[in-house]
Amino acid sequence: IEFETSVEMNIGAFIPHSYIKDETDRIDIYKRIGDIKTEEERDEILDELIDRFGEPPKSVLNLLLIALIKMEANAAYITLIKERPGDFLITIRPDAPVLPERIPELLKKYEPCIRFVADRENPRFVFFHKLNNRIKRGDLPDTIREFIADFKKCIEKTDNV
């Protein structure tokens, strides 16, 4: 099943003009990063960036990280990861083959920072990162990636995934 996953995180994720001066090259790299489907593709683009333009700045590494999160989230039937003040909204496809009996274990791992809303049209998690003082601002992307990996354990294995 093809569907779009959107990742909205408040980290600087862009290609600065000072890094890739040519606009056509910059647009091409944005498109290629947006089309990343595997970690290998991400690594290939990173290697190419280093070869062609030198060591990428943090904002470019963040862009590659967002692409990786988007890819991982899509494989877990997640349609939206949106950072809001104090929390993340993580929306799941209503037709995702979720194994409901595994959700309590997932919630237990992240309590008291998480809530699951079992809405038929719009099932979602709300992850209150502000409640967890162990999570530093810079660690949020890694925390979200860990959550996605844990949520994937709640997905029934099918031929589509």
C-alpha cells in the first residue's frame, strides 16, 4: 500500500546556499533526499555530498536524518510525525495491521510520557517528551526512531512490509 508519511520536526533541516551554491544542484539533492527509501540510499547520498561539496553542515545531516525517520515511519504505517510544543503527534494508518495485544507493552515502556488514542479514523500516539527529563532536545530524533522501531513490533508481519 503506497501512502505518504509526513515528518514535521523543529530542527534545522535544509541545504544552505553556502554549502551547495548552484541552485540546480541544490534542488536535485533535495529531490533525491526526499526520495530516499533505504539506509543504503541515504549513505550513498551522504558519500556523494562529501565527495562533491565537502563535509556537510548539521542542517544537511538533519535533513538526511528526517529522510531516514520518514522512511522508517512509513514502513511502520505511520502517516504523520508532528512536533508540537511539549509533545509529538504520531498518527497511524487506520488500516495498519496492528496487533492490539502488544500496545500495552509499548505504552508501559514509555509511560508516563505517552498516550494512545484508539480512534478508528485517526489512531494516534501522543508522546509527551517534556515529561521525560532524560530526553534532551538534541536526542529527540533518536528517541522518535527508537519509538518507531518499538512500534514496528506491534505490527503484524505481512508481505507488504
